[in-house]
Amino acid sequence: MFLRSLAAPLTDIRGIGPALAPRFARLGIHSAAGLLCHYPRDWEDRSRRVPISDFHRGRVCTEVTVIAHDWIGFGRMRALKVHVEDKSGRAALLCFNRPWMEKQLVSGRRYRLWGRFFYKYREIQSSSFEIEPVIPGEIAGFGRILPVYPLSAGLTQAMLRRFVSRALEQYAQNLEDELPAEIIERDGLLPKAAALKAVHFPASTPELELAKKTLIYEELFYLEIMVCRRAIARKKSAALPSVSPARSSGPDGAFSPPQKRLLERLPFSLTQGQKAAVADINRDMAHTDAPPMARLLQGDVGSGKTLVSFLAVLRAVEDRGQAAIMAPTELLARQHAENAARLLEPLGLSIAFLTGNIKAAGRKELLRSLSLGEIDIVVGTHALFSKDVHYKNLTLVVIDEQHRFGVTQRSLIMAKGSRPHLLMMSATPIPRTLALTVFGDMDVSVIRDLPPGRKPVKTHLAKESSEGRVYDFVRRELAAGRQAYFVYPLIEGGVEADLKDAVSMAERLAREVFPSFSAALIHSKLDEEKKRLTMDRFRSGEIKILVATSVVEVGVDVPNAGCMVIEHAERFGLSALHQLRGRVGRGGDQSYCFLVYSDELTGDGKARLKVMLENQDGFVIAEEDLKLRGPGQIAGIEQSGYLDLGIANPVRDAGELARARTDAFAILEADPDLLLPQVRVIARVLEEAPPFGEVAL
Ligand code: ADP
Ligand code: MG
């Protein structure tokens, strides 16, 4: 019996009735299999005795005798205190809100005790402990390594341990292996049943390690099977019915005449990275009998991805096709729309801008033109895939800052066309290790170079107490005609008194610090019209200082801005800091970034700022971010819907991942139609995520 057929309802497990089942549902556990795959988040070693006198060495784990009870405090604060002793010494157990323990813990009887103890009020005490009677012959929770599970309300560790152990009893002997036998043998892994038993209730630390190794490999193997299947499906998929006929001119990657016309109008030439990316894209779109493009364009902030996407658009609209360019914020979408109007309209293309804020009348007209094919290019936000939006012939979807969008949103916009090409762009570089996993079925182009003449941004760290010197520096830059951003973690103060916020700092900077330069405020709570006006005035140079929250984080491009001051920098994640710093250094002049940190900085905050100080390369910063935070936290990964892994961590287990990938591809390449019946519970979660470039509705 495969784990999958363990879809038996949870209530089949002895002791779990209709009352308990909903509590498990809150943890995402709906079946016996789900319970068995609810892996511990940690393990407590209670196999080794730690007597009371050794309380400072770790958790006490010992057998005690109850010697006395007494009560401390008054009224509602009254609490039971139980005195116990083992051979090494005495301790006091504080039983807050547990008065019934007076009857449970009987003087003179023996108990097993486990918990963290402190020396306080001249005794060794604990208020968080577990205790259970010594019943001869029963091992219970002591003398072994115990699992510690993620919990939700109404469930305790003891309950989970009990029910998992029952589920193992009821089902484990029927489990067959899910990994191919050759792999289990080759790597010396455990059989599935043994691995499951051992991950929940290991007999020893080496057994636990082997169980983890087995289950981690299994997860990664099935993850790669999914990715590989998707890649094969995409390659096999039918021709693009909407683009026709086959293009004849030149080699695949060559620039088309409209693309050349755009390039001639530019005051600069493409970088090597941009050229290579456009050639990749042209090749993807050259053949009508090939599957549609599904390409991820990675390039650091400022590497010129927008222009590459415009060139892709020119290709896609050649034969009466339409292109949609989607960006996560209205600010950014508007900037793209303006650039598209400036660069593409002169080539005879019609461009529309669509967001949720476009008012009724204009919107109706716009939607009509779009559905009639009178609009070639539409730029916008999530509004691009609203129900009432119809395209005549959508042939290309460009998703900028793709990590800001979820899997579902991607498939909704793709569903607006009939197998359109897909170009996703990201300036939050996804480290190679993860890119393989998350976008394993996509082609990737990477722009590694920046446009020439850019000078690396000079980064400085400054303590909050010496911010005056930062202000002086910025004042000199402003006097020299440049512009500056000031970024704060909060819009308005109030919650945390000692935290600077954008609203009050905008006041202070304008009045006290830089009275002779114009400043303006921008944050997410302002209405779009106000934001737009402010951005326009900043771009035109009328406003010299833009005080902001992280709304300026993505995409905003004002080359004359040369100073970026981020206050309470320790409050921002590494990728946000990198994005923010990427707002400057876009022109030819030297730019500066000041990371101002609070006077008391934690170790973690220090580590992050140090990474920023020492690195400019977004790829390196993203790798560092992963090391510091783990993959679940990385922007773009948690949204991807692909990394719903129970025990594996593709970064920590990078070696395993690579091997699993090789194995999975070898197996599927030998037999692409192989339907591994044992697609696991976890794998099923993954499979629900629709493949890129494909519509699953
Ligand atoms: P990102 O990759 O972060 O989206 P943008 O597309 O916003 O970067 O480009 C940043 C700036 O660089 C824009 O002002 C753009 O006009 C300019 N740019 C793009 N390509 C080149 C190039 N080849 N040479 C010089 N400047 C360029
Ligand atoms: Mg961009």
C-alpha cells in the first residue's frame, strides 16, 4: 500500500473523533498519511539522564520523589509549588494555573521529570516542565528521543505523540517504498516504513539521521520528478495557434526590423547581456511549431531588463499579436507605460495603461479597444487579468518583478491568451541552487553586466547618533545638483516611540535639516494620483528630496538621484536593502548609499549590514540572504508554491538536490511516460501548482 492510499480519514485513527479532527485540519492534516507526514520540527533527547544538580548544563531529565507541597501568592495569583528531589539535590516546581497537580503529585511517590530549571530565590526552580508517574515496565516519554511537533490550538505535544504513534501502529507495516529500490540500496537509505517510524520515534541519534536523510532525499526526488515532468510536457506541447505564419528572415536569434528601429533610436547600445537575452528570446519565439517561450530573465537592479522586455514585445506584436506587461505596483506600471509610450509609440504601436484605478468610462472604452485588437500593448497591474478584461490575441505576457506575484496570478494572466509566450523578470536574483528547483522547467537568461559608465554605489554604515554627518554629506550633494532618497521602515510613528517614520521625518528634513531644498513624501497609503504627481516632480528634478517607505523599492528609475539614505537599516531584509540601493547609481556620476542603524544593533542585523557593505552583486547578496534566513523567507520563494517541503531544505541539502535531479531526469528520460504511481502526499501539493506557461483552470 502506498502512502497515497492512506487517504483514510483521520477519524480512522483510534481516539481521533469529530471533535479533534478540525484541530488537525488547522495544521493541514486531513488524513492518516497527512499525520504521518507531519514531521517533527525538533527532537528532545530524553535518553540521557541529567540530574537536578546539573540543571545549568541543559534540560533536567531525571527521576524524582515528591517531598512537599506549598502555596505561594494570594487570591487569583495563588500558585502551587511542589518540592521534589533526586539523588543529586532538590528543586521546586511552580504550577501556575495548575492547582489540580496537588492531587496528582503525591508525596512520597516517584515521578519522571523533564524541564528547564533556573536558580532563583535561593532554590532551583522551573515553571515549564513535564512530569509523569513512574509506572514499572512502561517507557512512556522518558528514556528516549522524543519528537517535538508544530502545534495548533487545542493540540498538545502529548496528543500528537500519541496519535502519530497509533497511526504508525495501524498503517506503517503496510507501507511500500516510494523511492526506486536501486536508489535506496545505492545510498544505504532506510525503507519507507522504517524511515517514518524512525523520524517520529528514533531509537538513537544515528537512526534519526538516517531517517532524515532518507525522507529528505525522497522529497527532493519527487520535487525534481515534478519539475522534469513539467519540462517534458512543455517541450511536447502543441504549436502556438495564435502566431502565424512562420517567420522567414534571418537566423533565429537575429534582430527583427522593428527591433532594429528601436535600437537606432536609443542614445546607447545594448550591453552584451542584453543582446544575449534578446537573442534567446527571439530564438524562443521564432518557430511556430515549437512550444511557447517560458523564460526567466534575471538581472541585477539597473541591468536594463525593461528594454529587453520591450524588444520582446516588438517581436510578439509583429503579426497582430498583443503583449501585456504586468508590474506589481501602480508606480512601476506607470513608469513602464511612460517608457513604452516614449520608445514604442513612435514605431506606430498603440499603448494602453490599465490599473484598478482607471475610472469607469475610460475603462470601458479601453477594454473595448483591447478586445478588438486596436491596442497592441497594455501595461498595468493585477488589473490586467481582471474578469472583464479580454484580449483579441494575447501572444506575450511579461511579468516584471515576478517574485511579487503568486502562482495563481501568473496562471490567470496566462489564461487570457491561447498559449502565449511568457517572459518573467526578476531583480531579486534567485540563487542558482534554488533557481534549479523553483524554475527548473523554465529557460533562464541572465544579464550579468551593467550598462557601461556606471560606478559602483559607495556604501557607508552610520550609527544613528552620527546621522548629522550623513545629513551634511547629502546637503553637499544636493547643492551640487543631485537628488536624494530618504527611506524609513514606517509610514507613521506611534507604535514604537524611538523609531523614525516617513511622515514626521519628511517634516523634519524639510524644515530643520534641508530648509533650502524641496522635499516631498511618498508612501503606500497616499492615493495613486498623489503618488504619480510626486514621482513626476521628483523625476523632473523639481523635488530634490524624496522621503519614502519601501514603496520606492522596486523598479523606480531616476538617474539623477545620487544619494540613498536608509534609516533603521537593520529593519530591512537584505533583498529590500539591495533593491533600495539599486535606486541610485543609475547615472554616470558617483552615487552613495548610507545605511543608518540604531545604536543597539543585534548580531543578526550586524551580519546583514556587513553583507551590504561588502557586496554589490545581487546574486552574492541573495546567496548570503539564504544563508542567514533560510529559503522559506526569501522573497519570491514562499510565493512560488513550489517549496512546500516537509523536511528538505534545498539550500542546506544542495548536494542531495543535485543528485535527486540527476536521478529524476535519468529515470524520466529513459521512460517519459512512466507514471510513478507513488506520487506522494507532499508531491501532490506541488502538483497542484499549475506549470508555468500552461493554464490549469
Ligand atoms: P532593471 O533591470 O533594474 O529593470 P531598468 O530597465 O530600469 O533596469 O534600466 C535602468 C536604466 O538603465 C534605465 O534608465 C535604462 O534606460 C538604462 N539602460 C538600459 N539599458 C542600457 C544600456 N544598454 N546602456 C545604457 N543605459 C541603459
Ligand atoms: Mg525593472
